[in-house]
Amino acid sequence: MSRKPVVRVAELEIDPETLEAYCALLAEEIEASLALEDGVLSLNAVSIRDNPNQIRILEVYADQEAYEAHLQTPHFLKYKRETAGMVTSMTLMDVDPIAMRAKP
């Protein structure tokens, strides 16, 4: 498989009544993914200031194999199962990086 990074943006809308629980589950999933998966390079989640139930997640994986492996992990499957009724809409977009940097 190619070692080309996989970069995705997820746009989610969360049922406002479940927002607090959703954010806790998302934070737990992000922490586990970064701690347990070498191929998960970065996961960043933000909410839209005036519409906090609209969540955006920037995901960066080492390659397609790492992305596919992530989808099968117990922590990701738990997140998907437990948040299924909370997510009212979701759009996944594959994007191409232009400039992505972080301080060590």
C-alpha cells in the first residue's frame, strides 16, 4: 500500500440533548486512538461557536492501511456504537493537505 497520508474532515451534527455525552465519548475515542495506534497521526475536534452541536473533526492517518485499521479497533467501534443515536447528520470528506504543521 502507498504511504500517502489519508486526511479527512468529518462534519457532524449532534442532537443538542446528547451533546455533552457525545463530546465525552469523542474525547475518549480520540485519546485511545492516539495512545494505541501508531498510524493515527492527528485527530482534532472542534465545535462551531454559535452552533456547538455542529462538530468538525480533522483526521490524519499515516496511510490508507492505518485508516482502515483504525475503523476496526475496539475503541472506534465502541464510539460508533454508543454515539449512533446522537449523530443526526454526518458528512465525510477526503481532503488534500496544503500546509499542516504543529509544534513538537
